[in-house]
Amino acid sequence: MRRNWLAGAAVAAAAISVPVTALSVPVFEGTAQAATTSGQQATATKSAVTSSTVKRKAKPVTWNMVAAALARKLVGDPYVYGGTSPAGFDCSGLAQWVYRHAGHGKTIYRTAEDQFLQFKRISKKDARAGDLVFFHVTSSPGSYVYHVGVYEGGNDMVAATTYGKGVQLQSFTWAGSTVTFGTITATG
């Protein structure tokens, strides 16, 4: 009995004496139980919760998420015809650079048309941020692809647009029914 009381008191003393800034888990509003010298339970408000009592599931970061975030960081870079670096991009050069630099570099072809032919076609509902948005000359999904952007979700993409405007986060809805989506990261 005395051993249990001593163990409980030692844990309570250690938990109370740990500075809040030293904790690796957040401090929660609410209550936590601490042992008192009488062996009864007392409630302390805004007490630190130990990592053994808090189980957080970290949202996994996918390669696609990294690619989409990297593309957003390039917004504002200049447009250069044939450009393949942050010194200046064209649309397919931007997509190629993002895929090469998003970790575990994925090698994709240089032109928008070749990238379209390399990628697996998917529907908009199956597209994930980081996939590519392809722009066709007609509403036929088999027609020539003249432009590409990195999908960001919803109706948005990051694309190298034209001289003076550079890399922008923009809606692709201006293209109407001439847009398709593609992935090289889909499983199955």
C-alpha cells in the first residue's frame, strides 16, 4: 500500500514540476488527475497531459501534397519561353521542375503534350493536388495539349502563364471543357 502511494506521489510530483514549455505535447484546457498526499484524486485545471495519455494521429504528407506546396512557392517567378528553372518557367518547364524537386524526384517529359501522353488520365473527382491539369485545343480529350498546370484542388492550379504575368495561382475554368487531368502517382 505504501509503495503504491509513494509511486503515485512521485508521478504526481514529477508531472507538476515539469515546466509547461518543456513538454512536447500541447497543454489542454480541461482537467487531469493527480495524486494527492492523502491518496485521493484531485483535479488540476490546465494541467499538462503526458504523451502517453494523448494519442494524436498525424495526417500523412503525400508526395502529391509536397508537389502542390512546392508549386505554390514558385508563384511570382517569371515566365520565360522554354524556361525550366526559377529564373524563368514556361508551363511544362514548371511542371517538370516541380516533379523533379518534390522529393524522390519524378522524371517527366519536357513538353505539355508529351507529359499528357506520359500521365494516366483521371477524372477531376479523382484528381489530387499535385496532379497535372492539361489544356487541349478542342473538347476532345485526344486533341493536342498546348498548356499544363499543377493542380491545387477545387478549380485552382499553379501555372506559368505568359510574359509579364509569370507563375500564378489561378482558376482553370476559363478553358471550359478542354481540360483533362493526369497523374503518375495513382496506385492501382
